[in-house]
Amino acid sequence: MSVWDGLTGQTDAIEIFTAAAAAGGANTSMTHSWLITGPPGSGRSNLAYAFATALLSNGPDDDATSRQVAARTHPDLGVLSTERVIISIDEVRSLVSSSQFSPSVGRYRVMVIEDADRMSERTSNVLLKALEEPPPRTVWILCAPSEADLIPTIRSRVRSVRLRVPSIDEVAELISRRDGVDLPTATRAARESQSHIGMAHRLATNSEARARREQTLQIALGIRSVGDAVRAASTLLALAGEDAKAITVERDAEERESALRSLGVEPGGTIPPALRAQLKSLEEDQKRRATRSLRDGLDRIMVDMLSLYRDVLLLQLGAETEPINLNIHSELVAASERSTPAETLATMDAIATARRRIDGNVSPALALEAMLISTARKVTQ
């Protein structure tokens, strides 16, 4: 099985990385630092770890290395993946320090930073020093939505590879093959996720995620007044909270149990005062992760709403394009008859504004209310 088999729709990028990993090949274009960019769900981190596996493997059938990279336990692999809102400067300093070591079992030492766009300028400058004077056998792989998300001095020191959005059919085929989902379900999930591979997987395999998405669309379609908008904002915030909780609660419990076990504390036992600081640090990390998970949940809700109004707008303009939300086509037609294209565009602008506000730390409840009240006023005008 090839390290590239779990990827889809990225033939050009795979060719670049395959050539780079083929040490000594005539067409090899290897460099010490890479930036993989692409829209959410395009498979940036999957491609980064596939490339890392190719660099660290001792041959095409090196299953042991593949398993170690998948588990993030390979001795020559360094990983920085945050589930918080930002990557801290101490995390980057620690990774930069470990990048100075020579490879222990492979040809390279590979350092992967997921969501490199979450670094502040000060933190980015710590990484910049490592990119300017890297050890000869250390390779950096950064992932971000776009080059513009990184400071110019880092952009000038990396080779950038841009991923494209895979097609619905490509994502559906991957989900069906990898997750054992029937093709019609996988196709619907791929279409409704707008080819976001991670979200397509979730929609195809999690009935609660599908139900929450359907509820989001029905809430948006049911707004007729300012009162509806205020109630809808509260409901959507609760939905995002439920979604975040579904993702984090089980993992939080497992992490706490594992931490207690490693500290020698029996389940249900009293935690010695000397160990409480370590558990408090874990709890703080989990709270930060919950904050990011809630923001991600809210953003997914707004992306789903944008898909709804995109479908409405295309119907209003008479475009012969298949809607994203094909299963509620009749409701889309009804919604398209209640407003004008200009009003639909204004609603989409309000959603985009709410996304920026939440990203800028505006209260999610206030941002959602403002967005939906603006939508309600367009409906009642």
C-alpha cells in the first residue's frame, strides 16, 4: 500500500512530493522547508504526513514507519498540532530545539506544524530563525490555508505547494472506500460538506452530525421576524455547543483517566495535593480546546447557512447548477420566491461579517443575533 493512497484529488501535489522524497533521483527538487496550502478539508495535514512518511521510510514497503508516523511516535518526527485558538511561543521553541537533533534512524528529521497560520508574529519569528539556519538533514513541513496567513519572511524561505479542492465524486469515492459507507450516502456527504474531506467523513458516519446540520438549515429557513432571529441565535449557539461537546467530552474523559493512571491515582481516588497542579494544567488545555471546538462548530453552522443562501441565490438567478442542499430542493425554491437576489446577497454578507467578528473574539451570541436580525429584516422588508 502506497503512503499516498489515503489522499484524493491532489495528483499534481503528490507528484511534487514523490519526486522530492526520491533521494538522489535526477528530477528531485528537495528543499529543507515546505508550505502546504489549501482550503479547509483539502487534506493539507494528510499530505504533510504522507510526505513525512515517504521521507522517513527505508523503502516502499516500510509498514513499520507508516504505523509510527500515523501514531506520531516515530523518533525522527516532530509534530506541533494545536487544538487551541493559537500556537504558543513555548510550543514553537520546544519544536525548534528538537529540530536541531540529527536523525536517529532515518535519512531526515521531519518537523510538521499543522495550522501554522495560528502563530502570532512574535511566535513566527522564533520559527523563522530555524528556517534561516536549518541543520542539513532537517525538513520542515508547514500547513496553512494560504501563503498570506504567514509572515512574508517565512513565505520567502519555504517552497509552497497549493492544493486544489477535490471534486464531489473524488471525495465520495474516498469516503466510500475508506469508511465502508454506501456510495449514495458518501456522495450526499461530500456534496453537503462542499468537498471538505473531514466533514464529509463526519456527515457520512455520524447520524447526529447530519441531524444537527438539517436542524441548522430548517432554523434558517424558518426566520420571519426579529423575534425568530433572537430565538434562532440561541438555538444555533446551543447546537454548536452540543457539536463541540460531542467531539471533546469523550476525549477529555480519556485524557483525564490516562493522566490519573500515569500519576498512580486509582479511579475515584483522592488526588494528592502535589499532583493537582498537573491535572489543573490538563484541565486548562481542555478548556482552551473546548473554546476552539465551539468556534469551529459555529463556523461550520455559518458555512452551512452560506451553502443554503448560495443555493437560493442560484435559483433566483436561474443558474443551471446542482444545489448543495439537494434534499430540500422544494424548500429552496420557496425561499427563493420570498426575497430578491440583492437581499440574498446582503444575507450572505451578514454571515461573512459574523464569521469575521467571532474570529475577532466578539461574543458569539451577539454576533449570531446581529447576523440573524439582519436576515430577518431583509425578509420583512
